[in-house]
Amino acid sequence: MKYRNLGKDGLKVSAMGLGCMGMSEFYGSHDETESITVIQRAIEMGMCFLDTSDTYGHGHNEELVGRAIKGRREQVVLATKFGILRRDDGSRGVNGRPEYCKQACEDSLRRLGEEVIDLYYLHRVDPKVPIEESMGAMAELVAEGKVRHLGLSEASVETLRTAVKIHPVAALQTEYSLWTRDIESEILPTCRELEIGFVAYCPLGRGFLTGKIRSIDDLEADDWRRTNPRFQGENLERNLELLNIVETMAAEKGCTPGQLALAWLLARGEDIIPIPGTKRIERLEENAAALDLSISREDVERLDELIPPGAAAGERYPVSKMKKVTK
């Protein structure tokens, strides 16, 4: 396994992490036993960077990860998040208040069965709470020894610049892939200026860049991607044209389209850590093989030209959710 550093304070993680969200909800059916096997196989492979959140499965995902890493904690870099509220009526909100931060951390530690979190993110920035207050509370958790490093998710340039004045930020986690490249103009350069590592979630375009999804009918009935604009109607047809580009180039290189998409992302900088999610051993091992895929500067430039920023059709979230992204 190859390793990279997040931020400037020595947080060393595997060059590719494992996103655990889909093991609890959102992407159709799931099996706890198989998911635990996947997590433990990832650890065996050296893919030590595990990503979860208190909102995934209403806490179920943290409990699942906690069970999977029992007896293996020293081999793991554990990341979780707080800040997204799931209400009983199905609606969602954001809470970055200091008192909530403290309680959320205690609850996460309990579900994980651990005493310390390696990387603790504010999952979404609360527009009603100054980032100085949220970061201040998170910094206190570091001082108390409950958290080792801090991160933000989907934060704006302005928020990042303010946050680092309160406490070092090891990582920004935001969606980044061949079909979501908007962070390249301002967000990524700012992270590099401030020495903030970048954790790329959905690096396979929510599975689309694997080539396994050709129609909305390829998704299970309870798969939330059925509501995602990029998987619907004319948007999907246009996006399949982009996928064809990836598949053609992958065939030339003798790899899968998903491996090419991950290799492209890994080649964009040593400060970028993709965290593809999967519930299957075979997909885990396929993804990990991208770390050894040889991709040249010319390959990267070719993909950049063929699939430029903004090429994907449709917003990356439904309109209601886009309003809560990047504050």
C-alpha cells in the first residue's frame, strides 16, 4: 500500500481510503457480515483510512465500523463527521453549535467503541453559526484528547481561510471525480496554499464511472441515485457519452474504467486521497489496483481535454440538497 499525508501536522493515511456510507444506506441493499468482511480486508491490504459519519444510517454505520475494527484499531486511521441532522419527519438540517459538537463527538465515540477519533469533520458548515465557534469547539476536543485532527466537508474558500486561523485543518472532504471538477478553480488551489489535504468522496461518480450503470433500472428501488439529476433522462444519456470516453481509454490501457478514473485522480496530486465506497470484496480489490496503474501526464491531459470541468450533465445533488452544499 502507498501512503500520503493529509495537512501539515503529520496525519499519514493510505493513498486510497474506504468510504463506508453505502454499507448502511443510500445505495440499495446491504449485508452487515459482508460489509465487515470488506472493512477487514481493506485493513489487511493496508487501506487503513476508513471514512464514516454519525448521519450514515442514523449512527448504524459508526457502530458497524466499530465492530469491524475491534482488535485492529492500531492499524486504522479513523475518520467520522458530525453536523448533519436527520429529523423524525425525514427532513434534514445542519447543526454546528459548540454544545452540539461536544455531544455529537461523545455519541460517535460511544457508537464506535473507541476513545479517540483520528480525523473529525464538520460534515456541513452551519450558516447560522460562525465557523470560528464550530472550529473552537472542535479544537477543544483535540485539547481533551478525544480527537487528533480536524477536517471540514464541502466548505468554501472563505470558510477555509477563517477556519485555519482557529486550528489547523488537516483535510477538506468534497466530491471530486472526472465528472465533478468544480473544485479545481478555487477550492483545491486554496487547500494547497493553506496546506490542507484533500479527501475526494464519490471519486467514481457515485458508481457511474465504473460502467455498471446504463439505465436507472440498473439501480435498486430504494437507491437514492434514482433521485439524482445526473442519473435521469437526457442527463443520463449525455453522461453516458462521457463514460464512453473513459471506457475507450481504459480498454487501451488494459484496465477497468473505474481504475482509470481513480488513477486520474491520484495523478492530480500527492495531497489528494480518494475514498471510493464499496460493499463488495471484488470491487475493493479492483479499486485498490488503481494505485499501481501507470498513467502518464499525457493520459491525464487527454482526459482533462475530453472531459473538462462542467462536462457532466445535471447537478450533483437535487436542488434542495445543493442549497446546503459549500458554505
